[in-house]
Amino acid sequence: MSSCLRNLRRDALPPHRADGAGAGKAGPRSSTLILAVTAGLALFVLVARALAALLAGA
């Protein structure tokens, strides 16, 4: 089990570059983008539901 987790962790890490090419140019990882999109969608849904409840009560 621990070797499986170690392999998953090793695969998740981006490769290290010794020559420094692309240093400082790395964009956000795909998991970060997915998390940001999910959080944004959840916030949008909450705001839409709050506005709908506000308009329904008016």
C-alpha cells in the first residue's frame, strides 16, 4: 500500500528541470484549475439561489 501511494505521489509531481528552462513560467496545475472552477460554480449557484429567494419574497 505504501509503495502504491509513493508511486502516485511521484507521478503527481512535475518533473524537475536542471537547466532552469521555464523557471517562473509554470502555470497552475490542472487540479488547481478544477478546484477554482468548482468553487466558482458553487459560488455562482449560491448567489443565484439567494437572488431567486429575494425576488420570490418581494
